[in-house]
Amino acid sequence: MKEVLENIGFYVGTIVGAGMFALPYAVIKAGPFWSLLFFFLTFGLLTLFHLIYGRIAYAIKGKHRLPGHVREVFGKNAALVATFAVVIGLYGALLVYGILSGIFLHHLTSALTPSYWTIIFFICLAPMLLFRLERIGIINFVLSIPIVLFVILLFVKALPIINVSYLMTPPALPNYFLPYGVFLFAFAGLSAIPEMVEVMRKHNRQVFTRIVIGGSLAVAVIYALFVIAIAGVAGSATAPDALSTLPRYFSTPLVVFGELVALLAVLTSYLAIGIDLRGMFHYDYNFSPFLSWLFVISIPLFLFVIGFGNFISIVEFLGAVTVALNGMFVLWLAVRKNIISSVWALPLGVALLLGIGLFIVS
């Protein structure tokens, strides 16, 4: 039972992070039709990919991440391409968490600018990436609880002042494709799967399946309530990071609680992604534990210092491109391991490629 609760917390805590705070802005910019379409499409796709990748991780022996699984099945050349996609995605996610942390910390105290707070966040979180999975799983489980409580409280407080027309009226110049990349990033939890399988191998595989499906549904409900509460109250005034909107419409205690909970969400996802990246360097490429840790903590800080700081743009790119590429590798592995047939994998792969193409030209 302990392992089950730990994995639920680890899974939900990995997913519910930076992407959640981009959702209200994306919904307002795209309008109701495209937002609902991409919400259900990406929810279904990512849940399916998580389940499929779980079966792949069960089928391939040894401690691996996605590049390691690709190398075991397809060889070193394919693994290099997978590594490139995965590393960009994970580093981008860590960068986004740092950017958001700076914004949230600045909201709580104006003593420093968001940029300085981001740098402090990266430095202070570095030692925590030395924890083992068991500790991180417990931390994720515990810290996911206030996130859920905040979203529910925010929704209840917002109900009397929600303007339904804000949610139902499309903007004059809609950004149709924006929700696709944002939602893909927000629902992505592929990095948690190998760690979950490692812990759950002694259990029936159906337990893992129930964790993924139940956890994904919980995440979808959390996101829906959050979007309705923010976008339904603020409309076109919704800020890109969502929480900058709160002081105009809600009491100070709720705003402060929200900022603190947001930091917890960023922290849990940062730790989960950081541990996955550290594990990939160590297990799949035989880097020393120290060198693996050093690569994880230094690159996001370097990217931020040289000017990569646009929250929405980074989130959209990570979802539309890197999450989609990872999904294609999962499909490729699943076909080779006879987990799904090429008849099902081909249209899914084409759809992901089409999404990447639309992102590039949009």
C-alpha cells in the first residue's frame, strides 16, 4: 500500500507543475472550441502513451530511461536521437520551473526581482536532487495534497463571480494552436513511468494501470477546475502565469496560499524531472553520480542566465515538439515489442508529426 500511495503522489506530482499555470491563458487566447478539443485529445494521448510506456518498461529488463530503452531495442544511433529529444525536453521543463519559481517568489516578497529569485531557486534545490526515489515519492505525495486543496478552494471562491461568457466567447483573433502544445506539456508525465515501474514490479501490472488512469483523471479534474476559476473570473485579463491574476479578484490570504502552493507544485515537478534526468545520465550513459547531478543542476541555470526566459513560448515548444517526439519513440518501441500493432501506431505517429509541423509554421 505504501508503494501504491507513493507512486500516485509521484505520478500526479510530476504532471501537475508548471504546465497548469499556462492553461487559463491558453484557453482564453484560443477560445472554447479549440481548447476543449485539445484538452480531450491531449489527455487521451498522454494517458495512452503513459500506459504503453509502462508496458515497455516492464518488458525490458534493467534500469533505463527512454533513451536506454531505445538503445536496448534499436541500437546506439537511434538512442542518440532519443537522448537529444529527451534531454531538451527535460532541461526545458527544469528551466520553466525555475522561471515560474522566480515569478511566484517575487509575488510573495518584492525584496528581489523574479530573475534573482529564479537563480536562488536553482541553487537551493540542487542538494535535494541527491535524494533517492523513495524520499522523493513521499515528498511528491505529501506536497500534492495542498495543491489539490488550493484548486478546490479557489474554484469555490470563484463560483459566485465567474462570468460564463469569458469561457464561451472566442477571442477576436484566436490563437487556435496554442492549447495543443500547452496541454501536451501540462499532461506529460512520461519521465515518471520508469521510476514507477521500478518500484511496482513486485505488484500486479493492473495496479500500475489503475494508478496511471486514476492519476490522469485526477489531473484532468484539477486542471478543469483551475482553468474555470481563473479564466472564468478574469477573461482577457488572465496573466500568462495565471497567479498574477489573483490579487485583482481574490483576498490576500487566498492569494498568498496560492503562491505558496504554486511553489510546491513547481518544487515537486522539478525534483521528479531532475531525478529522472540524473538517472538517465547515470544508468544509461554511465556517468558518475556526481557528474550526473552536476549536469542536471548547471544547464537550466546557464540557459536562464543567457536569456531563455519566455514562459509561454518555452511551454508551447516543449509540448508541441519534445513531448510529441518522445511519444513517437514510445510508439516505435511498442510496435517492435509487439505491445501495439503498426495499424494503431501509424496514425498516432502521423498525428504527432502533423502537430510538430503545425507548430513550426504557426
